[in-house]
Amino acid sequence: MPSDADLIVDRRRMRRKLTFWRVAAALTAAAAIVAVAVLATPAGRRSIAGDSSIARIKIEGLIRSDSDRVAALERLGRSSTKAVIVHINSPGGTTAGAEQLYDSLVRLKEKKPLVVVVDGLCASGGYIAALASDHIVSQGTSLVGSIGVLVQFPNFTELMKTVGVKVEEIKSSPLKAAPNGFEPTSPEARAAIDSLVKDSYAWFRDLVKTRRSMDDATLAQAADGRVFTGRQALALKLVDQLGDEKTAVAWLVAQKKIDRELPVRDFRMSPRFGDMSFIRLAMSATLDAVGLTTIARQLEEAGSIQAVDQLGLQGLLALWRPSVTE
């Protein structure tokens, strides 16, 4: 007959076994729930079965250097996506940001067939990005071009004289931090900035000439800084075809042997919660409810701050920014 000590040992052993199987059952159930959740979403099914689709990416607004965007395009290049359609609706931005985006799209094109669709506006730095593609599709009334580079800076000299303010400085050489806006721009400073603009403009022109196979006469007409309608851009060889996304898909089918039945799916270029617009709206509603209406309106307007945001662009710009006069 077993002793009390043996019974205690047996009970502890049974308790450990029961605990083990309970944990194992819980882990199995959790794994099953995760698997069902993954299979229940289109993205999950694509990750398991392979993404037999055409990726749609969007380049919108001002273009700056963006390491997250570079990483996203590299992920897309490693994916099982069969082709890429790049929608561009941008006035441009910094030349460095546009060059970085161009280089990223060129690397992506080496791995996936790629076509660009112009949505509304593809100017300056936006057009630099479009040049990465071998085929550019545009609506007839879209705006394309603005091939050029500029530097803009305010000069407060006359205003400072009026208010009696003077800025003094000590610098290592005459061209350090020139132009600075607090004194008349010297001929030497203007010449230095002019050389930067001309160097970047020459690079931009050569890129257009090479990628679009233009002769010098056509290039001279296309690269004078103007924007053109899609129809005008077609005549100047800035774009290849008039149309929309369906036109781009048809080109991929005809020229790159992509299955015409493949769906076109959005590819996120930013983290899922990168925008956080829902939080901004919630904060706006809360502030409005407690009487802080002014702050609430500012939060609501934060989503459309692009016009003001342009003032923060620094350095050489490949940007279409038409002046507005009353």
C-alpha cells in the first residue's frame, strides 16, 4: 500500500503533466487563431501563397529624401509581386530627394517591370522620378515637365533698414553662409549659387535627354522650365502614351508578358500607423468639445499644410511653384 509521501509525489507529478498539457493546448489554440486570422485577410493569404498581383505605389506631394521610402521600395523588390505601377502626383521638391527616389525606382525596375502613370501633376522632381521608368502614361490634361532647378531665398535688407535693425556676423570667408538674406547679395555669392543651379540643371537635362532619347532641338524646347499638358508632353516625347492605369496594365501585358488577369493592389510606402490622422481627428473633436475651438481647427488643417510646408524646403529645388498674383 503506497505511503502518504508516495501519494504526494504522484499528485505533484500529475499536476505538472496537467499543467504541461494545458500550456500546450493554449499555445496550439493561439497558433490556430493566428493562422485563421492570417488566412481570413487578403494580405495574409498573399503572404502564404505568393503575391500574384501588380503593385500600385503612389508618389504624392513634396519630395524629400526619405530612408523609409527607400527601404519600402527595397522590400517591394524582394516580394513576389509581378510588376509595379507608380502613380505620381507631385510638384517636385528637393533635387537630392528626387535623385534618391529616382535611384530607388531604377533599382526596383531591375527586378520588376515598372510603368509610371501621371495623376494630375508630374513636375520637376516628380518628373525626375518618372524618368526611372521605360514607359510613362499621362492623362491628356495632366501637367508634365517643369524641367529646371532653382534656389529661392528672401532678402530682408530694405525692411531691416526701415525698422533700424542690423545683423552683425564674423565668418571665415566672404562666401560662408551666403546668401544670408540680411545683406545685399554680393556678385560673388550670386555667381556661386548660379554655378550650383547650372550644375544641377545640366544633370537634369542630360538625364532627360538620355532616358527619353531626345535630340538637342526637342530637348531645348522641353527643358525651358515650362509645364506642358499631357498631349503637349506626348508630342515632345516627355511621355509615351495618353491614358490611365488601365492603359499602364495593357502595356505591361503587351510588352512585359504580365498576366492580364492579375489584380492591381496598393503597396503601402509608409508604416500602417504612420499617418495617425485618426488620432488627430479624435484630438480635434475632444478640444472642440471643451471649448478650445481654435486649436481644434488648427489640428484639422494640419492634414492640408503642404502649401505652408513648401517654405521649409531647403537647398536646391526641383519644384514647380507658380507665383500667385492678385
